Amino acid sequence: DLQAAAQKQGLFYPPDPASQNISTIGGNIAENAGGMRAVKYGVTKAYVLGLEVVLPDGRIITLGSKCIKDVAGYSMTELFVGSEGTLGIITKAIVKLVPQPETVITLAVCFASMDGAGKAVPEIFKAGVIPCTLEFIDATCLEAVRQAGLMEKSRAFVHDDTQAMLLVEVDGRTAQV
């Protein structure tokens, strides 16, 4: 729901945990969820500005604010992010949204060996490319995808000798991407 509302304003919330379709924002904050975009955008704690929390004794407290630079005293907001509900239950949150990227492109890059795929990852970063997601898929997983009939549904061509694949997604301004 948060992503849909943000998208209507040309914005998005970068953390994208695998459970996002069934989880709550309070749960994501309690877990300091990240997801695949954490490579580029970081995890939940970078996007939580303020919280309303119910403490174990029933008191309700407000932490943080709408201000990006809220540095007076201890950062109690950060203490609750990732506390897994042990300090209190999050009932409201103020989160930072960022502009949607103009373009998102995904590449499927096949390798003859897992070692080759592994060596490519630091080279991607050395070249100055910061992917928003980067997923490693080994031959066993690729075979499971083939057997499930999902390979035919994708537009990716995967040679039978592929031992590893990198799914690399980049986003940003169209000219950069």
C-alpha cells in the first residue's frame, strides 16, 4: 500500500523485503528489512524519520520527527528500528520517500562457471556501476527454474551450459542507465 501511494506521487520507498506483499511497514521497521535494493539504497533504518511506539507498560511515545536533520540527543528512533518488537510495538511511522528513477533495466548475464560470476561482481562496482539489485543464481537454481517451466516465460536466453547467472538491475536517469 505504501509503494502504491508513493508511486502516485512519483516517489518510492526503497526497502523491498521479499515479504513486502504480505508484511506491514511496522514489521519491516521492527526487522530493519532491506531486500534486494539494499545494495544501492540501504536498509530500512536509512528511511525511518519518526515513530509512534506503544511501550510494554502501555505508554505511547513519539520518537523522531519529519525533519531530515533531527540530531538533538539520543536517536531513540534508530534504537527501535531492528529491535524486533522487544522494546515496543510500532503503531505509526514517518518514512522518507525518494523520487522514482526514470529508467530501470534488468540484465541476465550467463557464466560458464560460478567463479566467473563471482569475479564479475567486484568488476561491476569497480566500473562505477551501482546496481539497485544484484542476484546470483547457481546452476541448481537455474535447473529448478527450467523444470518449473518458468524459463520459457522470461525473455532471457540461458544457454544449457550456463553454470551461474547474475541478474543485474540498474536504475536512474535514462542517459546514465
